[in-house]
Amino acid sequence: MALRISLLCLTTVLLLTAGRASAAPPVGIPEQGRPIFEARCASCHGPQGRGDGPQAPFLSPRPASLISAGTSVKTDAELLAVITNGKPRTSMPAWNGLLTEQERRDVLAYIRTLVRFHPHSPTPPPNGHH
Ligand code: HEC
């Protein structure tokens, strides 16, 4: 009986492992992205992603705020492309080769949490036009 149960567990583990090894793109994990962001990105983009890192005053163009609406509306694919290939004519480096695809997704997932933790401005009062 005990043997049968442990065989069942083993099968489950094998199935889960096989599922994870499939070709689906890795899912970004914000907790793993945080140390990457702090080590590699915060010097320009600032600890909260507001574009106010210690290097920012010396850059032209300045790194924009990553929690701005302008960045937030961009898709994961668009932002991953910038992180992977850098941004032409800016100091934004290409991280391809320095960070794995998993790490680039992790750091993007962390950037998205910076936006969410930012308190939303109150909803504007209705203006009466319907
Ligand atoms: C040497 C300074 C510097 C470093 C380091 C840096 N960036 Fe940038 N980044 C910039 C600049 C400058 C831009 C272009 C202006 C902008 O769009 O903010 C930029 C742009 C971006 C954009 C595009 C924003 C948009 O709306 O198109 C993303 C995303 C981004 N950086 C993420 C990162 C991540 C993630 C890291 C760390 C792995 C990083 N950056 C490291 C300077 C830097």
C-alpha cells in the first residue's frame, strides 16, 4: 500500500517536471527580479523605478519613470524587447547575454509590481455629463 502511494507521488512529480520543461516562455517572478533590479537597474531608473537613480542627472536623455503611464501601457513583449536589445540613442543597455530570458522576465515582473504598489490617485468626481 505504502509503495503504491509513493509510486503515485513519484509519477506526479515526474509529470509536473515534464510540464515545466515544455517550450512555454518562462513566467516572471517579481521576488527574483527585485535583487536584479536593485543591482543592475536602480542606478539609473531609481530604487522605485521613478527615473531618479544616482546616475540619472548625468544621462541624456534621462531614464524615464518606469511607473509612468507611458511605460505601463506597453506590453510585456515591447518592454522585454527594450530590456533585451537596449534602446537606441539612449544609455539603456542591451541585457541580452548579461541576463537570461528568465531574469529579464523576472525584472519586468518586478517593475510591474512597483506600479501596483504605487497608490492610485483618487477617482475624479463625476462631471455630470452622461
Ligand atoms: C545606464 C543607465 C541605465 C541602466 C543601467 C538601465 N537603464 Fe533602462 N533605460 C535607460 C534610459 C536612458 C532609457 C530610455 C528612456 C526611457 O525610456 O526611460 C531606458 C529605458 C528603459 C525601458 C523602456 C521604458 C519605455 O517606456 O519604453 C525599460 C523597460 C528599461 N529601461 C528597463 C531597464 C531594466 C530592467 C534595467 C536593468 C536590467 C535597466 N533598464 C537598466 C537607462 C538605463
